[in-house]
Amino acid sequence: MAETRKASRFIVPVAVAGVAAATIGLVPALAASGDPDLPEITAQQLIEKIAASDTQTLSGTFKISTDLGLPALDGLASGLGGLDGDGGPSSADPSEKLTELFSGSHTLRVAADGPERQKLTLLDGSDEYSLIHNGDDVWGYDSKSNEAFHEKGASSGAPDANEKDRKLPGTPKELADEVLKAAGDTTSITVDGTAKVAGRDAYQLVIKPKQAGSTVESVKIAVDAANGTPLKFTLSSVEGGKPVVDAGFTKVDFGKPAASEFTFTAPKGAKVTEGGAEKAKDSAEDLPEGFEDFGKGFPGLGAGFGGEGGDMNVIGEGWTTIARIDSGAPAPKTDEAPKEIQGFLDSFGDKVTGKFGSGTVFKTKLVNALLTDDGKVYVGAVTKDALVNAANAAK
């Protein structure tokens, strides 16, 4: 139990990887080939074309490659293994399985028939993992372990807007809409030629920050010239090298998939785990001592770690926005962590000092976080220098 509590104290810096992954989301995209001759179009017209797109049905295959610049996670799971006395969640739980997309390269099949029916299948050799949404039901199935996960949607009662508009995670249109919605005076948007994506003619929309200090070099979106559906999304870092996210459709068909695509019955002998809000609440209450506090204040992470939101302020605007969080407790010392966790943290953490005192910057190619020794956290898609400057200015 002592080792469990010791490991739990280091969940905040380890969670930086989760912040980065959540920021990226799951984004299908594809390397372009060919250069179709299409009528000229302005950036404004192309944005309007995306906004007007109402693709409700499609099926296809896409590849996704993600490079956050994180160290290998080997050994980290064993260092945190004591956090779950029941051996961890089901291998079919989508919140667990889909984290595999946050590193490496993967091939997926997708099908969608409006807001009520979607299916995503992750291919791994002869093994498959499928996530199926059909009306009120969400199923996850892992063929390798023969485990299934089932959850009833909130629409079984009074439907809410989020449930009604449920989509597959990270479709190109979903991410494109979010990027364009956030664009303002701090953003440059241009059209940069054409491309061939999954056999479809497409325009290339290029989005770049105007501000210095952002970790984002550019976002490129390939937009179907016929129906305005985003087909490709590539996110590049100022660090260069491989894109942070480079994934996309290799095949796409906008016809209506067969209804059988979205039906699922757990195979005979499969272990079925039921999910739901009450089970999530119970699991949060069962967290080891100290663990429940470490999610507080992290955007998008507080509820998942049992937190209720911390003392958070927003610094700056646009691409260089930084969230400042006061945890109210001194930062844990990494030399007290289990050796597996210590090695992981040391491999992507830089010690820094300034007017604010001292601390550690945990780095990815997209999202960086400064954890000061007095327990304050500065996190954003900004460079290390921008975080240190923000901490100094706050003194």
C-alpha cells in the first residue's frame, strides 16, 4: 500500500502525456498524391464549403500516425500497476483501448450512418477492436481477449444535445470545425494547392499561428472538392521532424452502409463489462490515497481523476494561451518515485529556474507543462520559454 501511495503522487506529471493526447484527439488523415486541376477557391470560400458540408453517411479505411515526442512507455505500466487492485479495466473499454492511437501507426475502418450509428474498428494483424454506437447502445469488443464493454446512452431518458449528436471520436470534419472555430486575428488561413486523397479531388487548407511561442507550426486540412468533407488532417510542430498527427483515409465511400454494420451481439463465452456513470463514480471513490487530488485543475482531466476543478487562470490568447493552475501543494520529488516512473519523468522533463523559483518542464511536441516546486502548473501548446516567462510574470 505504501508503494501504491508513492506511485499515485506522481500522476500529475505523468498526466502531461494525457493532456497532449486529449488536445490532439483522434484524427483520420492521409498523405496526398497527385495534383488535380480544380477551379480556384479562396480560403473564405473553402471554409464556407466545410461549414456547409452535411455528410451523414460514409465508410472507409484510414491510417493514423502519431508522434508526440514522448519517451517509450515500457515499464511505466508496472510502475503504476499498484493503482488498480482489481487488475485494471476491461480490455474492451474504449477509454483504455483507444489510447493506443496516441502513439505509433494504426489502420482503422470506419462506418457512419447519421448521428445514431457509427462504427470504428482498430486493426492489429489478425486481431480487431471494434467500437459500435447504435442508438442508445455503445459496444466495445476486443477479439484478442474476447472481452466486450457495453454502455447504455443517456438518450434512453430525456435526450441531451451531446448524446443526440454523438459522433465517432476525431473525424476530420469534427477537428476541422474546432480549429476553424478557434481561429481569429492570431491565425493565418490560406489555400495551398490541391491534392488527391483516397481517390478524391481535394483542396489543401493551411492554418498557421501568427504568434511567436506556439508549438504548432501548421495545420493542414485536405477538403473534398465535391462535398466539402475534410479528408485529411496533418498537424506539424515547430520542432520539425515527423508530424505530430498524420493520418487519413486510404479508401472512402459516401454511400449508406448496410444496417448490419452497426449490429453487435457479444460472442459466446465473451466476458461482458457494463459501463455507466455510477460505475465511473464508484471507481473514482475507490482511488488510492492522494490520487484523487492530482487531476484537479487540469483541463479535461479533473473529472477523470476524481477532481472537482482547481484554482485555474487563463493567460494570453489564441495559440499561445496558457492555463495556470495552483494545486495548493508542493510538487512531488521525482527522486522519490518508483524507478520506472522516475526514468519516464526524467526522460522528458527539463529542470528550469527563474524569478518564480524552480521547477520542471515536461515536454511533448505539442503540449508542454511547467510544474513548479511550490505546486503551480503552467500548461499549453507553447514552448518551454513561453511557460517560464509566464511563471516569471506571475510573481
